Amino acid sequence: MLTFCFMAIIHVMLLTAAIWILVIEMKLFFYKEYRKYPPFVPSFGAEKKNIISNIRNVLKNSLSNMTILDPGCGTGTLLFELAKEFPNHKFVGIEWNKFAYFICRLRAKKYNNVKIYCDDMFNCDIGGADIIVCFLIEPLMKKFGQKIMRDNYKTQIIFSNTFKIPNLPLVEKIKTGKGSFFKGVYVYKL
Ligand SMILES: C[S@@+](CC[C@H](N)C(=O)[O-])C[C@H]1O[C@@H](n2cnc3c(N)ncnc32)[C@H](O)[C@@H]1O
């Protein structure tokens, strides 16, 4: 009985996630206005793995403590795994969606090295981060690149899931998947 309930819950959760992604994809397709803002979809699959393992390598080889920032952090998918592994480094998320922020704050309670802010990233100073990681959306990338350049006094590396930041110096495009949409991670160094 317990196994049945467990399996039923898992199936409902998977179905809800699938419907959620489908609805977001349809909104992105049909509504021009919606396409201007990154929807609340977490990094997943090969891109997520790739970004996390790249940041892990940087942190392992780092001689000083670093700050890793995810502007538009959602529920913190790209932050918590590394925050647990590297307690001496600082992890910061900015999220304006109140629901995502609430979940992220709950998750952050376990960590002394994670800070989450509920704000519009364009109203925040993001220049103090050593590493910036992001998963945003095409129409925002130029504005986001300008924001990084304007604020920057410390940032060394930027990892962008799926979307190019057109006005930053690209050092590598990591091809991750064969899918038509999520298929790469862009790496920038300043
Ligand atoms: C595609 S999700 C990525 C979440 C997370 N970074 C990840 O990779 O799993 C983009 C997130 O950015 C948030 N976002 C979009 N524009 C924002 C803004 N101007 N300020 C703060 N958060 C923003 C959205 O609410 C959404 O949760």
C-alpha cells in the first residue's frame, strides 16, 4: 500500500511537471510579451551537470574564497549542490518570483553560505560576484550583458545556460545536447 501511494505521488509530481513545462512552452510560443522574461524553469539535464562541474573545477582550484551569483536563481537549482560541497565559498541568488523565492529561502535555511534576495536583478549590484551563472532568455541577454559590464569590478567567469550574451567576450561554447532548444553552455571571461 505504501509503495502504491509513493508511486502514485511520484507519478502525479511528474505529470504536474510535464504539464507545467508544456504550458510554459505554449505561452512562450503564443505570447510575445511573455517571451521577454525568463520563465520559472530550472536548469536541468546536461546543461545543469556541465555548469555545476565547471564551477566545481574552478572552486577546487581556487586559492581564495569566491562568491557565486545566480541572478534569476529560481528555486536555487544551480546553487545548493555546490553550496553544500564548498562551505567556504559564498552563494548568492536573486529571484523576483515570490513563490520561487519562498522555496529557495526555505532551502537556504540549512546553509550558512547561501544568501537569497527577492528583487529585480536589474536593481541590484551584481558586480561583486567572482562567478556568475545564469539561465535567462534571448531578448534579455543584451541588457544583461550591459548590466554585467556596468556593475563589474570583480567578476571573472560567466556561465550562461542555453543563451548567448552577445556583448561579452565568449571564450567557449560547450555543446551539451542534441535537442533543438537546450543544447549548450556559453562561457565568458572578463
Ligand atoms: C529559467 S529560470 C532559471 C532558474 C535558475 N537560475 C536555474 O538555472 O535553475 C529564470 C528565473 O529568473 C527569474 N527572473 C527573471 N527575470 C528576473 C529579474 N529581472 N530579476 C530577478 N529574477 C528574474 C524568473 O522568475 C525565473 O525563476
